[in-house]
Amino acid sequence: MRIGQGYDVHAFGDGDHVMLGGVRVPHDRGVLAHSDGDVVLHALCDAMLGALALGDIGQHFPPSDERWRGADSRTFLRHCNSLIGERGYRLGNADITVVCERPKVGPHALAMREAIAADLGVEVDAISVKATTSEQLGFTGRREGIAAMAVCLLLRA
Ligand code: MG
């Protein structure tokens, strides 16, 4: 088995939605990002890459690369999953925590789990998405941005 963890942050900016776990979530802000700024998928990708000791998402998909401008982060997720398969592993499970005051994540959590599971070719119960506020403390508490943490376990295929 191999374990990995990931963390990602994006600042809020102008916009009317945020992408979270591949799901478009209506919000009164967007996020500042080169790609679609999906903190859930970015944290999960980093966890998957970390489990393989293959660096981080910024090395695989550099923000300086115009190919990734506005990119659908599901592309990154599927690529990381293919790296796992190439090395003889499969995703056992993943657990993701979103940290923000708003938008409310709970009503969208199942849709995120389903979208991620579909992209990774695993059962929905292998993917957990949960959320917490930071009790109005820090940058997430001041609603300046949104953060996500992820862990995953890889099993020998
Ligand atoms: Mg990111």
C-alpha cells in the first residue's frame, strides 16, 4: 500500500460559481486560477502524485503552460489516475475535506463523489467528500478563499 496527501488553496475573485470536485457550484464569487481552480481535484491530484512520490500537480501541469489555461481539472485527475495504473497500483480510497464558510458544500458532496468516482473508475463509496468551516478564522473564515485537503490510499493492482 502507499499513502498520499494533498492540499490546495485558491483565492476568491469575480465570478458566479466555483468548480468543486468536477461539479459547478453556484456562488457569489469565482476563484482566481490558471485552470478551473478546482481545489478539491487539485488536492486529490497532489495526494495521488504524492502516493507515487511523483512530485506535485504544478510540475505535471505548470501554470506557465498555456495548454492548461482554463483547463478542466478532471483532465489532471484522469492523468494522475493513469500514472497510478502504469505503476501497478489502483486507488483504494480517498478522503477529501473542503474548508470554507461559503458556498455550502454538503448539498453538492454526493455529486462530487459520483463525478470523481466516475473519472477514477472506482465505486462511489471509495470517495469521501466532506466539509468544514474554520469558524470565521483565517483566510477561509474571512471568505477570502477556499481550501481543500485530501488523502488517498493506493493498493497493488
Ligand atoms: Mg490549485
